[in-house]
Amino acid sequence: MRFNNETFENAQDIVQAFSDYFSSVYSTSTNSDVTDFYDYNNVPIIHIESVTVDEVSTAIKNLKNGNISGPDLIPAFFIKDCAAVFAEPLTRIFNLALATNVFPDSWKNANVTPVFKSGDSNDVSNYRPISILSNFAKIFENVLYVRIYSKVRRLISIHQHGFMAHRSTTTNLACLSHVIAETIDKRGQVDVIYTDFKKAFDSIPHDIIIAKLFNFGFNEGLLKLFKSYLSNRSQRVLYNNFKSDSVIVTSGVPQGSTLGPLLFLLYINDLTALLKCGALLFADDLKLFTQVSSISDCQFLQEQLNSVVRWCSTNCLFLNISKCKIVTYAKKHQPIVYNYVVHSLRLTRVDLVKDLGVYFDSKFTFSHHIATVTRSAMSTLGFILRNCKSFNNMVALKALFFLLVRSKLEYCSLIWFTSSKKNIDLIEHVQRRFLKFLYYKTEGHYPPRGFCHETKLNLFHVSSLEDRRIKSSITFLFNIVHDKLDTPDLLSKINFLVPSYHYRLSLPFHLSPPRTNVLYMSPILSSCKTYNNLCKTVDIFNSTLTCIFTEINL
């Protein structure tokens, strides 16, 4: 492993190098005034006087099963198996912590596991720290989280999709995809600035976190409790059964905790309030965008980027300028090109960017994404076929395929599944190969040439990937209409068709005639089109998903 221009081969030296790197990003107290750009006037005071045994029992039940334990070496399965014994004494401890506004010191120690991100796997800087905490601390954090989240959720920006119930990477990308599809269909262009913050979760100062919590209405007792929660935290790195020296954590929120992500959302929440351009967040992944028809539109987007830079300066976060990217989405021969800058340094302009796991190309075709996931899925399928030759259990083989291969082919499929037939056939080819293997395992030979793919699907009780994408599309639309997804931006894009007269059969959604098929690259519009085409006899407002899928034989 490499760190600071040195190469380490001894395991103890490697684990210490990880510890030195993780601690090098910590900042110290700023003691500076924090300007909050979000209007929190008249917010209710947030306080927690005590918790109940039922709340603690629920939190214990919600612990993830497993034998992983924190520094106290008490695994989750043991606590869950003895929940009836632990619930009452833990409730007393939690209420004592709330009464004294002190978070137990022994629960502030963490074992840190390095998790590889991307790039050179021998470079220590390409790893992120994930904290393994005491399971008792996780239970207390879960109880606090449920109480606090219910109070602050309505104050969190609608543009934030990370760590938010009923929002996801799909909803984030769907919002952007709609803007791009709609603009390209009108012969326009969209400029998107993809930003990257340096070690955002690890470097935010604790005193600014507390100031932000005050702005959200946390009462004095909770503020003291969170000061205690954040102060005097320690961590040590575990790597191949070796341990580093313990270090004091002077900034940031613990990754791997329950409260850490929520604290970060509250920290960054006011950023989008100062922006007048399009903006989307997924935790610390921020993208700015606007439709461009002249240089003045580019200058406007530059001004918004400058506002982000000023916010970062005030809030002690820093942009990793070398990792910030610009993509111009257009199908023009000569799009408007503008050099966006941060601190006089020009941002890199690219034709391809990986956004939340999906490759977006400047022509908005998703060809590269589909080729990439197909190669990856085919490679994984090859691994399964090579290592499972002796398997005769069809259920086990299908489970492996669904978990390891199909999941890759279906990640965020709503965003890209309206791509060309050629690309869709590439995706389906992976499952075709797997079904041939299953046929061989059951019949002793491969299916004859020309053997119907539909027959193989029925034989092994497997749905086609196309049918599954259609179900996913309809489910997505159904959840938006029935308020099961918290996405007001997407709901506002749906045009409900209200006929002047009552007809026995009427389409629920109005779709304006597109200039090109690119418009239906919008996930929300393509979902409406799919529903109109397939579900003409089913009322989406008064039917269940099961009834809808039964009606259209899915």
C-alpha cells in the first residue's frame, strides 16, 4: 500500500498508514459565525425528554442480523435474541443520557474498516472509513433518529434525495433526465456541473454542525447531547486482524452510524436554498444545471457555481476541482461551449460521466452504460457458470443469477430502458445465455437452434427483463400518483387527462406530441406512455398494483 510517497508491505505499517490518512482530513473548531440561507422561522422546538421501552424494543428488532460487533465485542444477534432482557435496562440508560445530556463515552469508540472506492487499490487515499460502532450505540442512535427525523423531514430540501425515505438514486436521476429529454426534444441544450466535495463527511467542523442544529430548532438539552455525541470520539483502524493506534476524531460525522447521515443532511440543507438554477443532491453529490440558449445562460450558471464556492468557504467544505466535471447535453452540431471555473481554474469538460452509478453520455443515448453493465453482468455470469457446473438445484442457480447478475442489469433501469432496440437486445442476451445453461442442466444438452425464448422463460418460470422493466415503470408511476414516493418535482410533470365528458374508457394521462422520440427518454413521460398503452381498462387511482399487473398479464 502507498501513502505519502511511501510504500508499505508490513501489515502493521499498512494499518497505521490507513489511520494516518483518515485522521489527516480532520479539521478543528472554527469558532466562526455561520450564515444559514434557509428560512427556519417559526420552526417548532425539537426536544426529547424520554423514550419508551416499546421504542427501544423496535430499535433492537431493526438491528441488522449478523455477528459483527463493535469495540465492545457484543454482536447484534446476541442482543436481538435477548431483546426481552435488554430492552428495559437500555431504556433506563437512554433516559439517563437524555436527562444528563451526555452520550456514553464507551459508545463513542469505533473500529474503522477501510472500504475501497475506485482508482488504484494500492493507494490508501482511494479508501473511505466505515465505522463499526457498538450495537448498543446503534440502538440509541436509531431511537433518536426516528424521533428527530419525523420533526425535521419537512424542512429538508426537496432537492435532496440521499438518505431520505421514499427518495432514491432513481428519483434523483429521473428529475435530471426529464429536464434533459424535454430540452433536447426542443432542440435545446442543458449544461450540467457535477461537483465533488473533498472528504465532506469527515471534515465538517463540529461547532458548525451544532449551529445548524440550533437553526433547526433543537432545544438546549438536545444540543448538549449532540455536543457530547460528537466530542471525544476515538477510532482505530482494523485491517487483516491488525490494529492501529487510537486517534481522536476532531471533525466530521461517523460513517456507518445512524445519526451521521442525518446530521450531514441538516448541515448541507441550506445550500440549495441559495441557488436559482436547477440543483439536485444525493447526500454530498451535488449537480447544478440549466437550459442554455445563449452565453448569458452560461454566465448565470457560473454565478450559481460561484454561490456554491462562497457557501463552501463559509461552511468549511472544499470542492475537489480536479474531479468536478461539465457535460453539455445536446444533439446540436455546434452547442454553446462555455468554460466554467472555480478559483480561476477551468473545470474539465467531458462527454461521459458516471452519475450515481449510471453513465450519462452527452448525446443522451446510454449506449456506453448499457455496454458497460452488459460486460460486467456477462463476466459475473461466466464466473457463476464456471464455478457451478456441479450444481443441480435450479432454485439455487436462479437465486445466484438474480442476486449477482440480474441486479446489475436492472439498477436504475427506469432511467435508461427506453434506449434503442439494439441496446435492449444486448441486455436480454445475458439472460438468454443463462436460460440456455439451465436448459442444459435439466435436459443434458443445449436447446436446438431456433428454440423459442418465450418457451424457455415459461419453462423455468422466469420473467423477461423487458416485462420486469415495464412492471418497474408502472410501479414507479403508481407510487408517485399514490404519494408513496416523496417527489413533488416528478409529480408536477404528470399531466392528468380530465375529459369533458365521461367515457367508459379514457386514458389517465395527457401526453403532448413529441418532436422526437427523445422526449420519451424522460422516465416520467415514458411511464405515462407505457401506462396509457397497456392499462387502458384499469383505473390507476382506484386499483392496486396486483390488479393492474393481472389485467395486463404481467
